[in-house]
Amino acid sequence: MAFFRRCLDSGITHFDTGPLQGGYGNAQVYLGQLLRARRDEVFLATRCTEPNGAAALRQLQQSLADLRTDHADVVYVQSLGTDRMDPAAVYAADGACAALEKARREGLTRFLGVSGHNRPDRFRHALEAWDFDVMMTPASLVSRHVYGFEEEVWPRAREKGVGLLAMKVFGGVADSKRTAKGAHLPDRLKQAGLRYALGLPGACAAMVGLYDEQELEQVLAWVRAYAPLEEAELRELEQPTRALAASWGELYGPRH
């Protein structure tokens, strides 16, 4: 809880988390200890990883209990690109979206979002299939060459007034089996990667995983010094980031 408090005291107010089933461990339980006293200071995001509506609603209710709050600010239908999140099930009358819409009407969340890492075609479809408020996808100097969310999905989302959030800005954890510290993106490119994500048209925020106070202070310094990448800088980064994309491959799952 001390690290969460340090983040909040440093001016970070958007906390993005998820349930145990989504690979987040006990993060919501720990964060709940802080929210119990400071909920009004936080914009809180959680997610549901179930395509079935009843299961998604149970998951949301458990998340809110873990977080010690009666509502989230946004709940994502998570990992839309995975096989188990079949769009036909997600958008069905008894699917996750219908259940979470009901949860919104009942005050359990303010906004409904969709997030995922791959298959941009599913996200183009999502924009037409459901009235989402928020969309979160990878948006990085490297993944743009593999998945292309920024060119293929984000423009349509902006047209519809959907809030856009960038994730995997540093590529994600390099070796999650050993430690949560360390990213795929080389250190020399991280500041440019953050500038790229924050400078994308329509970007509301960039979700950056923070392991310790050293990473917190570094990211805060970069944000405070933020300026969007200039075209000349982006051109200079084209070749090295394409080379990285070739080595990463379909890191987040199949593109199609």
C-alpha cells in the first residue's frame, strides 16, 4: 500500500488494475487498503475477463469488494483479442457487455471500456457493435509496426468520441516469470516511447506499469518534461523500431 500512496501523493490519480483471474495477483486487495480512505482522489479502472454476462458481473462484484469501493470509474471488457473472448458471446444478450451495461445503470461503474492487445479487426468491429466509452490498446514505437492499432482503429474511435488510452508503451514486462521489473523496450528508447504514446491524436493517457520508486521518479520526470515527438525524430526512429518489431514478432498474440 505504501507504493500506491507514494504514487497518489506524487500526482498520479488514474489507477488501472484487474482481478486475480486476469493476472493481477492481489493488486486490488492492496490498492483497496488505500482506497478505503482516499477513493475520491482516484480515477479507478478495473476489468472483466469473462465473455459470459453472469460470470462478468460476479467478477466485477468481487473486484469492487477487493477494492473496498462501491463503484469503479471504468470497467473494461478485457483481452478482446483472445480466443476465449469470442465477440459473438461478448455481445450476446447474455454476454459481458449487456451485463456491464446493467452494472452501469445500477451505479457499479461510470463508464464501459474495451481493451486488448491483438487482432485490431475485432476492435474495429467493437466500435460498431457496442457503445463503448473508452478503448485501450497497445500503442508503442514498436508494436505499431506489428498490430497497427494507431492507424487502423484509433481514427474511427476518435470519430465516435471514444476515449483512447495507450498501453504497452514500453512493450510490456520482458520476463514476467522472473520479475515484474524490466521491459522489452530498450532503456534508450523509453522516453521517446512515452512521448510517442502521449502525442498520438486522441490519446487521453498512457498506462505505464511501475515496479518501484526508481521507475516512478523516472517516469514522472519524463512526463514533466513532455513534448511530442517531432516528425524528424519519428523518421529517425523508423528503422531501429522496425528492426525491433521484426525480433518481437506477434508478441501479444496473433494479428488476425
